[in-house]
Amino acid sequence: MSAIPVHGTGTTVLNHGRPAGVGSTTGSELDAILDEVGRYCDIRERLTLIPPSAKVRGTYCRSIDAAMEEAGKFKRYKELFPNHMGTLNWHPTGEFLVRLTVASALLMDSAERVNEGMLEIGRKNALEFAHSLLGRMLMRLLSRDPRKLLMQGVAARRQTCSYGVWQVTFPRENEAVVDVNEEYLYFDSFMYGAALGTFDAIGLGVKARCDMDTKFRGRHYLSW
């Protein structure tokens, strides 16, 4: 079986899937894809470190679906992941991360660019929420104030993840620091993209930096 191509090569298993007349995607095909993606991110190791109690709501999958549809790759994504993750249901964090990393490589046509893909899907996550009915209502309620939106974002995370602690502080009027502990989603790519997307949604430029202390602990520095 061919591996996922890196940037600059043709697309085989990653984008084209199985030949016509061949059955649905097999677990071994997905494993081969995940092995190649794992050369450029720590997904295999990360899956062994996430406790079984860590769950996320299926709402996070909306950003993956939106990115795949926009890129014309939703069909291939559904071949790899035919089962729907209910939006309001709780799901194992590891299950979501497998979808996220594979979809990110698919989005960028390259396993090598998986982290870029996660950033873009994270950005899409924030924009999808902002364009939803609830998001539009909150935008009006919070007057598009980035401080209030960041605080709301931290509060919303408590409703969508069963683990970890986020805290936002404002050292200066137009600056924020978001500290996280035990964040199993990729804080330096997926969640970093979500931070950028939050500011995109309100049309405000932001300077951002991500510092990581450990694999699961770090902070975003934001200024606008």
C-alpha cells in the first residue's frame, strides 16, 4: 500500500482512496494513513497519554466537515470516517484527534503539513461558530468585544470538553494571556487557529504567539 505523499508529490491513498469496485475503506488503510501522519505529529504517542475519561462534544467535528466540504474533500473524508459523531454527544478525545489529524493532512494534500491543516481547521471552528445562530446572537450580546469574547470562549470550552483547565487574564487593556493545563487537543495548532479565527470573526487584527511548557500545558499571548 502506498504511503501518504509528502508535499510536492502526487496524491495516492490520501486523496484518491480505493479503486472503483473495491469495498469500503478498511481499518488497515486508515492505520497506514495514520502511521504516515504520525511521522509529522505526535498522534500515536498522544493517543496513549489521553485518559479514557477525556471527552469532547461532537460540535468540534463541524469545523472538520466545513473545511472538507470547502476543499472538495468531504467525500474522501467520509470514506475514511463513515460514522457520524453526534454534535451534542460526548465522544472520546482520542477518536476526535484521529479524525482531526487525518483530515488536516487531507486538507493540505500532505502528511508533512498536518500542523498547518490543524491550524486552518481550528480557524474554521471559530468562524463556523461565529456564523451560527448562537454565535451571531453572542456577537451582538457581547458587542464584539474581544475581552468578553475570550472570556465567553473559555466558558464555552467547559461545556465542550470534560478535562483540563483554561484561564484568561488581561495584563493590559488590549492584551490577553490564555493559560491552559491538561489540554489534549493540539493547543499550538488547532487551538491556536481557533484563537486567530475568533479575531477574524469580529474583523479585528491580532498579534499572537503560542508558548508550550509541555505537550499539554502552555499559553497563548494575544494583542490587538
